[in-house]
Amino acid sequence: MSNALIRLEQVGVAFSGQAVLDSIDLAVEPGQIVTLIGPNGAGKTTLVRAVLGLLKPHTGKVWRKPRLRIGYMPQKLHVDATLPLSVLRFLRLVPGVDRAAALSALQEVGAEQVIDSPIQGISGGEMQRVLLARALLREPELLVLDEPVQGVDVAGQAELYSLITRLRDRHGCGVLMVSHDLHLVMSTTDQVVCLNRHVCCSGHPEQVSGDPAFVELFGSNAPSLAIYHHHHDHAHDLHGSVVAPAQGGHVHGEHCKHG
């Protein structure tokens, strides 16, 4: 734990008296990829805001390495269609960034060709790469990626996951990545955390790269992805509250029951 970039201890957040996060323990170390998964309303975005220091937990504490540099990639960027903003001008909103630095970051994510394009005119996959380039411009020790494959097709998702892994390897940064669903998780993820207001379970994803269905979807040369099999000792009702499991057993081999 002494090597952690960020550490959450028993973090709880409530809005209008309603618990959104409860007793969250989480840590990310240099070179580690931690993937946070869960349904809508599970508290993933709230947890990200706590990590970024945008909100203060009601209980518990968030510890960050002193002078920790964080690069943040949001889910989406909303830009007014009438705003004359090129990709270069957008990246230069980061203090101290010139054209050379912007081009270098874009080259690193494979999107240098859009540097002079209007940001409203690039594709969904290009936009995600631009947002990733912007996060890299901060020379981060920790990358926080909120649904980085949002709006990208399946093939593009696989390539973005591979790119994120390469960036982790190249820079040695820690990565906290949020995923909307429970279906596909990078096998190179060091830890998967399933969240539904509290940590339902966490652990290493199981490798499925040799599965015929996987090969059919992604091809034999695709980046390794895995399905993370859950083993819970509880379930949730329609409101996300914990309910007791059926008599005589745990909930095995299923995702968290989310209504």
C-alpha cells in the first residue's frame, strides 16, 4: 500500500440523505490497471469525482500521493456546433502546450491526422483518442478514464483497450478505468472492481482469448479481452440495496443482480 498513487479507505458519499457510495476501499499503484465496472446508478462517476478531488466524501478518506499528476478522460465532450474550435486549439487549452507538444500527444494515440480538423467533425473513435491525448499532455502519474470506449464500435473498442495498455507500459502510470457494462474487460487489467454503491467483488479477470466466440468477434490477433466471472454472496433489489441470498447458497457465476 505504501507504493499507492491513490488510496480510498471506507469512503462513503450520500446525496440528500441517500447513500451513493458506502465503505469503498480502493487503491491504484504505478503501472497497475484497475477497471471499475457496474450498472447505471452504481456510483462509478461519483467515485471518479472523489478520486479527482471534485467532491469530499461524507465518511472515510481519500489519500493521494503528494503532488500527484492526474490525467482525466471524461465520458463525452460537448462542444457547441457553432464554436470554431480545432483539435489543436482544444489541446492548447492545456497550459503550456504548443503545436509540437499537441502533435506529439496525438501521434502517441494514433490521431495526428486530425490536428487541424474542427473538433465537431471528427469521428467518435478519433474524439476518444483526442481526449486521451489531452490527458497525456499532463504527463500523468495516474490516468483516470471514464468509459474510454464510449461511442466506439467493437473493433475500435479493442484497439483503444490495446492502446491504453501500451500507454501504461510506456509511461509506467497507474490507470483507473471505468466501464459501463460487465461483459468485456481487458485481460491485462490487474484488478477488476464491481461496484454497486459498495464493492460487490474484486479480483483478476479470467482469460478467454481462446474462446471460439471471442475469436469470432475480434479475430485471432485481437487484444486479449476476458469475461470477468462474478462470485457474490449477496444480491441487490431494484433500488440497489443488498438483499439476502437464497437459502443454502451464494450467487455463483452470475453478475450482480441489478433488477
